[in-house]
Amino acid sequence: MGALIAFLLGVTVLWAFVGWALAGPVAVGSLAFYMLRDTRERAKPIYSGDATWLYGVALVAIGIGVVVSAWRIAQWAGQL
């Protein structure tokens, strides 16, 4: 989400700050949702573990969002 905001709405640095600020809470929320679902699945008699790759994908997506937003902010700060 942060990367999308920084890329699409990154005309002003305000949107980069918004994307960067939202990346943290969205990251915590999405990882908490995953962990809740995963714990629920592990409590069942048969655990398939099919979605374990999703955790890694979520971490990479969150990292990209933070880095892209921070990059945009750094470009702005370098032009001051």
C-alpha cells in the first residue's frame, strides 16, 4: 500500500509521508491477520500449512512499501 501511494500519488512529498506512515500499521495489521488465521488452522486436527509462503510475500511487500516511500522522501529531502 505504501509503495502504491508513493508511486501513484507521489507528486507531492506529503503522499510519500502518508504512504510511509501507513506502511507500519498496515504491516502490523496484515501480519496479525495472517498469524490469527495460521494459529486457527494449526489448532485443527489436520494442518496443511499451504499459506506459509504468504507470510514471506507479505513481509516482502511491506518492505517494498517502506523502502519506496522512504526513497521518495529522501529524494525530496535531497532537493532542499
